Amino acid sequence: MESLLDGYPTSPLIHDELLGSDGVRPQCARLARGFDRLGAEEVRSRAAYLASRYVDSGVTFDLGGTEKPFPLDIMPRIIEAREWDTISTGVAQRVYTLERFLGDVYGSGQVFDDGVVPRRLVVSSPNFVREVAGIAPANGVRIHVAGIDLIRDGDGTMRVLEDNVRIPSGVSYVLTNRAAMAGVLPDIMRRHNVEPVDVYPSRLRAALEAAAPAGVSEPNVVVLTPGVYNSAYYEHSLLARTMGVPLVEGPDLVCRQGRVYVRTTSGLNRVDVIYRRVDDDFIDPVHFRPDSVLGAAGLVSAVANGTVTVANWIGNGVADDKLIYTYLPDLIRYYCGEEPVLPNVDTWRLDEPDSLAEVLDRLDELVVKPVDGSGGKGIIMGPECTGAQIDAARARLRADPRGWIAQPLVQLSTVPTFIDDRLVPRRVDLRPFAVNDGNAIWVLPGGLTRVALGEGQFIVNSSQGGGSKDTWVLGAPGTRRTEPLPSIQIQAAAPTRQAEPRLAASGPMEQPDRSIWEAQQGQQQQAGPPGRDVEAGEETAC
């Protein structure tokens, strides 16, 4: 039988996750046979249906100011049970460490006193928020949701590329990808013991309710969105709908006497937990940007009073700083007393003179990233730069070494991707999502696989033209899941995005200029589905 993988190119320098030096990898053999049974024409037909389904259903993201369907490739990514156990353990270890670190940063500062991380590194971060220093969350949780970006290098080793603990985005695409794939490849999916992902909304809601202020027996949870013009609005509305909680905007909230309320047709209802998808700068015009129309005036005061919980916690962005990333192995040893399960990518700290000198000398072979960047923006790909661009980059690094880190150009692993009616290798990364309820850190089996659709392209972010794959984590051998395939439904949307029905106000409310409102929604760092929304600490652009 002719195989779809006939003529598939491989390289000894790049780890392909389906095809190894000895042929198809064992964990992928059943998947490869399933595609061969379908044949090229049937795969082509189902791939076309998959693309049209996302167009018709309004599963979109913003690319350069234009709404586009989020590309989903028909070939899933396979991760076997044993490897997933390592990944989920490593992600949980990392989230626990970052949780402890943030508690230290905004609390006693013991990590500074013990010389693990320099204090100057944290207080100089643009994401360090002094306004919440000394304020402890109700159940001690600051990272309710985390997205940890992983890559597999040329040797096949899974490494952490970056941490996203501000407002990581992209989980909605994990849910919709699975629902779509269950409809397009039901025959192949039934032959695999694929771990479900549709439990995520209930897990998230339980974690949010567990974060409610002390003494609240039936917490009222809301999802706070910047609005319909935000690039990640699709995710905000889907999560609110699947959790069964209200989706609100800033003007829907009112702060009175140190408490937060939501306006409803029957008056003001108390709000206990806000799952916010609004950046720190916009969340409270009293303490941050005074011109913000996306947040609620007095929200930080209510947080300080302990009457409302904001998830993720304000100020988490300091843990996303890529200079802090370089200290994570030491922080894991400090807080956990054990070695990191998942290694970092080798990284140079440019605020160290010797490292800066080496990077400036080797700039044409390295990748340089802004420490507070997201969505693939601002990255300098040395091997792709002209001489003039290298000279300009050197000047920028000399002027602001604290603002940059450098890494080697990692040969990201590839997965077969259906492009132009054939399977070709394309580079991928993986964003697992972790939910922390204060008692345990649960990692969603699979996460979002992002794929660089251009030949030879390294940047996988949707904001840079990337797509996604459904990630199939296979259950342990000998186990079989009995529940049905995921039931998360992709709801059809109107051709253009319409605003959610407004909640009726209980009193007069001054409406801001819509042009200001729309502009501020677009100012947040949300240039796609995963992704700082990424989903990648402001909403992380995927």
C-alpha cells in the first residue's frame, strides 16, 4: 500500500516525532497506518472540511488587525503515557516553584536574603507591581492557571522555553481542536486511548471557587474580558460559557465600600472571584493607567481588603521575566530541594558583562529575545539577519543589556503536517496548561501544540502565521477510557463578531468613548490564541 509518508524528508539534526531513523516510531505506528488506510484523497477531503468548519464556526484570532480562522492541521501529535508523566511532573514542579517565588517576592523576600536571586533583578522588572506587595491571596494561590512553553531539541530532549503565569491563553483551542478532530477522525481516534481534555472548564471553575475570600460558602465567579475587539475574546467567551459563569466587561463592575459588585437587571450582585483577562496596566484606573476603561476603579483596594480574589494575581508578570527564567533551576533546588525535571534552554544573561561580550561576538548565530516579550515579537534571529541588522542589534543590546537574553538556535522537533496535499515536516512547540486549586497542581493532558506552517520557519506563534495541532496523550497501556469523546461544542458564530448582551445597570453609568475602548482592547499583548493571551503575562500572544 502506498504510504502518505513516502518521500517524507528527514534530517539527522532534527528530531521528527513520527519518523525516526528506523522508520515510524512505535507510538505513532497505529496513527500512520490509519492515515494510509484513508488514502491521500480522503485525507485531503477531511482536511478541507476541517478548515471550513473553523471558518464557519468563528474559531478565530487577530493577525495584523484582521480576523482569521485559527489553522488546525489534520495530523495530530502523539505523546505516550510515560513521557507525559515526566512532562506533567516537570510542569507541576515549575508552577509550584514559581508560586513560592512570587510569595517571596511580594512577601518576606527570603529568596533575596539567601542570595538565590538578586533583589535588583526583580525590582527593576517592568512587571513588578509594588501596589500589591504585602497582600496575600485568600488561599495562598497567585498562579491559578499557568501555561509552560516546551520545545524538543535535536536530541529529542524536552526543554522549557518560557513560563507564562500572567494570563496564559490558548486553552480554548485545545478544547475546540479536540472537538473538531473527534468529528473529522472518529475512526482513528477510537483506535487510540486518548486522554480527554473536556474536564478543563470544571477543573478551572473549582480552582477559582477554592480561591474565594474566607467565609464565602457559595462564591460568585465572573470572567473579566477587555471586550469583543480583543484578539482572545473567543477564548474568554468560550471559558465563561463552559464554566457557566458570567462574562463581564469593566463597566459591568462597580466597587463600593471595599467590595466588588456586578450590575444585573435585578441590581448589584456581589463578586467574589474575578478570572481576569485584562492586563495589570488596565485593571484599575485608580492605581494604574488613569485613562483605562477596561477595568474597575477601586478593584485593587477591594483586593487589599480581602473581599475579592483576582485570578491570576496582579503582579505575576515578574515571574515571566526571561531573566528570572534563567534562575529557575536554582529556584527549583531552593524551594523543592530537588533537581529540575525539565531542563531550560541554555541562556546568556546579558546584564553580566562577560556574557554580553560573548553574545555580541556571536550574535550572527544566536537568538536574542526581549525579557518582557511575547507572541514572538521583538525576537532577533541572528542567523537570518543582514550585517546592518546585526550592527543595529548590537547597539540595542549595549544600550539596554537588562532588557535582553540570548539563546542558541534550537532545532525544534518536527511533526508531519498536511500542506499542499502532502505531509511535510514542520516545527512545533507545546504549551501544557496547569490549574492550581491550592491543594494540588493539575496538568491538562495534552495542551496546545503550535506549528510553524512555513518551510524552515522557527517561530510557531499564531501572531506570526503559525497554526496548531490536536495533542493526543495516550493512556497507560492496559487502561481504557470508558467515557465518550469530548463533548465541548464549537458554537457557530455570526460572520462578524457581535457584542455580548450588556448587563443592565442599576444606576446611571457614563459610557466611555468607544474609540478609546476599542483602542485599549487592542493595546493588550494578545496577538492570537496561545498565547502574554499568551493566550503568550498579560494575555500571552500565542
